[in-house]
Amino acid sequence: MSLKDICSNCGTSYKEIMRTGFVGCEECYRSIQPLTENVRELFDGKMHSGRSPK
């Protein structure tokens, strides 16, 4: 695994994102090269369904 496969901010790896389906932080989208190349493909059609502020 190269440094471009690990987030420079939180240390989450591309492999971990693929295993869990969760990114570690917003910087992951910019830092992890394979994720930036494939983000649309990986998460196409999926929407955040978590909590929202009251």
C-alpha cells in the first residue's frame, strides 16, 4: 500500500474504506488517489441517511 492509498489527515486506508464502506473524514476524498478516481462509481446512487440537526 502506498502513501497515496492512505488519508493524510486521519490515516484511513483505501482498503479499509472498501471493506467498511465508510470514509474516515472529508479529506479522504481528496487524499486517497484510488478513491478520488472512483468515488462516483463506488457511491453512485447512495445517499446519506444519517441524523440531521433538529
